[in-house]
Amino acid sequence: MNRTVTRALGTGALSAAAMIAAAGVASAHVTVVAPGAAQGGYTVLTVRVPTESDTTSTTSVSVDLPDLTSARTEPMPGWTATVERSADDKATGVTWTADPGNPGVGPGQFQQFVLSAGPLPEEDTVSFPARQTYSDGKVVAWDQPTTDGAEPEYPAPTLELAASSADEHAGHGGHSTGASDPATTTAAAESSSSDDTALWVAGVALVLGALGAALGLGSVLRGRRS
């Protein structure tokens, strides 16, 4: 019985260790995240870049963009960002490079690079192939597609997009003439409620005033009679 329990515990420990190791490998990939990103909409892309090398630092990262109309980088001390554009002014890529004197992303560290971009393609998923350059000149290309559910050694960062909606387009293409502004609607409702309350209070005050006057007049008349 004890041996069976011991073997079960040992097997469980090995499985857990394998899962942790696998998670560690997956988390070491260059990834792109954007919670809530939708087809045809604008979003903030966060490029997460871990340094896998034990001896060198990441000094540059380049990410391909799917011909976006808008692509704006966030100022980042110690790094210079450059957006590449096509002849028709579409954003085709962005590169972050460590400034002179900046050692970059050291071994065992990671860095997040932020980009405001859109509108996103009308597709279920969009790929952002990347190239990671180390201080020793080595370049790792994260551009391999995932096939048959098997993850390659250097997978391209991929982002799943939610279905597009009219709100996504209206939010950046102007105000919709057929819909009310939520803030305006709320303000109007609050104003109407305030007016109704004021009228109700005024009505009660008039009734109480009239009642008080009637009681006062009755008291005067009784006093005269007495």
C-alpha cells in the first residue's frame, strides 16, 4: 500500500514538474497580447519580450504589422521606437532599439513594449512575426506558424480577435446619428428626476402651508367667539 502511494506521489510530482517546465518554455516566447481586441477595431498591443539567453541581453525587437492605418508607440526611457510605413502610408512594422548606454533586457528578465494600433484586420486571428536581436549579434526569428495544434520552436506571436461590431467602427469613425450619447442620456434622466422631485416637494409645501393657514384662521375665530 505504501509503495503504491509513494509511486503515485512520485508520478504526480514528475507530471507537475513537466507541466511547470512546459509552462516556463511557453512563457519564454515573444508574445503579443491585447485583451478585448476586435476585428476592425483599435486596441493597445503589448509585445512581451523575454530574454532566453543566459549570457547576453536583448537589444532590439522588431514586429511586423498587418498594414495598419494607425500605429503609435508609447514613450519608453532608454529605447527608441521606429514605425516602418509603406508607400501608401500603411504601418508595416515597428522596431524598438536600446539606446547607447542601455544594456537592454538582461538574462532572466523581460520587457513590455506598447503600441496603439488599428484598425485591426477583419480576421479571426492575426499574426505578428517578430525578430529578437541579442547583444552578441544573434537574431531569433519568431515567425513559425502553428500547424496541427503542435507549437513550433519559435512560434509567431498570434492574437485572437473578437467578432467586429458596429460600435467598434463608430467609436473611431465618428458619432452615430441614430444612437444617443450615454453621458447625455444619463444627464437628461438625472435632470428630469431632479425636476420631478422639486415639483413634488413644492406641492407638499403648498398643501402644508394651506393646512397651516386654515388651522391658524380657525384658532383666531375660536378666540374671538370666546
